[in-house]
Amino acid sequence: KAGEYKAAVTSFTRAVASVPGGLTSREGGQYSVWLAQALQANGRSKEAIGLLQRCEAHPDGDVRKISESVLYVLQAPELKLGRENFMQIDFAATGPPDEWGKWKPQKRDPEDEPPEMYSIEWYVQEFERKQAMGRPVERENLGLQLAMAMLGSVGILAAMAVIL
């Protein structure tokens, strides 16, 4: 990342050589893939592609898979972008960037928080929301749901009283 590709090539070459089994071991294969990336970054793409092609026949499946993926990226055609591919912003006409977005998110009032799901307040809110949307609301089901919620609460309280 720091641009010291020549040092990286040297270090990865030593790492591959120092691993028991060299290039044929799993660790040596991983170092080889990193070495190929360092070679490519150092401007030695042909060597990097050759090394990755050798890694495609590696005994370890993970090393083969990664080397194929990296090789695919290295062999992809280079993207050439001209000025027409970029957007130009005329700051003289639009003003400086600090004036662009006047809207700032507002802090929510705790009173505006939605009620807890499946509470009585939630059912009432859902009823009002559906009514405002013009959907037919079955009042019988709403009453049944409210009754069930209240009976459930009473049942839980009764069970707690028995336990205590």
C-alpha cells in the first residue's frame, strides 16, 4: 500500500523460498499469489501472469481458486476513461459545497416514537392508518384483537399472582 513494490517483490520471493515445500505448499502458494500482485504493481505484469498460471495447477484447491480470480483481474482489459466519462460541477453557478444541502436531519421527539408492536396503542394506530388509506377495516377483528390482548395481559398477571 505504501508503494514499495520492489521491496515487496523481494520479501515475497524470500517468503516463498523459505516455506517448507516452496511453491507447492499451501502457504507457499499464498505467498506466490501475493508475489504476483506485487510484481504486477511493480510493472512486471508478464511475470505476474506467468506465476499465477503456474499457481492454477497448485495442489491446494483454495490457492488454485484465488490464483484464477487474481489472474482474471490481471488479464482484464484496462479501463480507459476520458474527460467525457466524468461529471463536471460548475461551482461558480451552484455555490460552494457547504451551501448545497441546507436540509439537516431533525432529531426525533421521544413522544413521536411509534408504540410497541402488538400493544393496544399499536392496534389503535394500525386501525387509524388503515382507515386513512381507505382500506376496509373489520371492526370485529379489531375488537377481538384488543380483547385477546387484554385477556392475555390479565392471564399473565393471574399466573404471576399464583406463582408468588
